[in-house]
Amino acid sequence: MARLEKEEEQGYRRLEAALANGNAVAIDAAQTYWLRVAETLRRLDRELEISRRGEEQMISLKEAQDTITYCAEWLRISIATFLSSETSSLMAIKDGGEFWHYFGQRLKGILDLVVRNADRTNSAIPDWAKDRIKTAWNVQEVQEPAAATSGPAA
């Protein structure tokens, strides 16, 4: 890539020199060469970008920004739900260790619910992010109950 970039720079300098000289044949040759090198460089750069994306080294900035926003929303909703439903219990706890244990268990349960329900909201979780959240918070996958069949059993 570095060699190709140097070659593109040299080709452009040759084109500028040919333009300054005014020789139509030299201009055409220099321009053709420079365009070929620049196009090869552009294609190689694009292929590297695609390759990195394919290797999951790159995601779009918009997807990263949306994911951060959604994570912040899920955490805010989880903590607000936790505090609104657990304030009385929390106020009775005097021991710091007991508080952290209680907080962790209850918040995890609420976060499980928020992650499961996120697909039904405007903050749907991308599959790759859902896997990471499940791993980080030890969220259990809950299967939806199967629909009951009607009619007599055979």
C-alpha cells in the first residue's frame, strides 16, 4: 500500500510537469498512468476496508453511536424500574454487602426483562450487541411459551 501511495504521488508530479510543459502526448501518457495507479490504490483501499469489516474489525459509526445510545437507555430504564420497585426494601438494608448483593440480584432480573423486551421497542438490540450484553450481565435466554394446541388429545 505504501509503495502504491508513493507511486501515485510520483505519477501526479509527472502529470503536473507534463501539464506545465504543454506536450499533449506527455500529458496523455502521464494522465493515463496516474489515473491507473490512483484507481488501483482506490480499489485496494476499498478492499482493505471490506476485509476489515468482514473480519468484524469495523462497524459503521452510526451503528456504534446507536448502540451506545440504546445501552444508555436500557441501563437508565433498568435502574429507574429497579428504584421504583425496590426503594422500600433498599431503605431497610443497613449492611453495605447486603445492599450490593440485593442490588445486583434485583437489577440483573430487571435487566433480563429489559433486554428481552428491547426487540419490541424502538431500541431494538443488534444481535451482536445482545450477545455481548447477555455475556456481560449473565442474562438468561427465556423461551416464549409454546402456543397450546386446541382440540382433544389423541
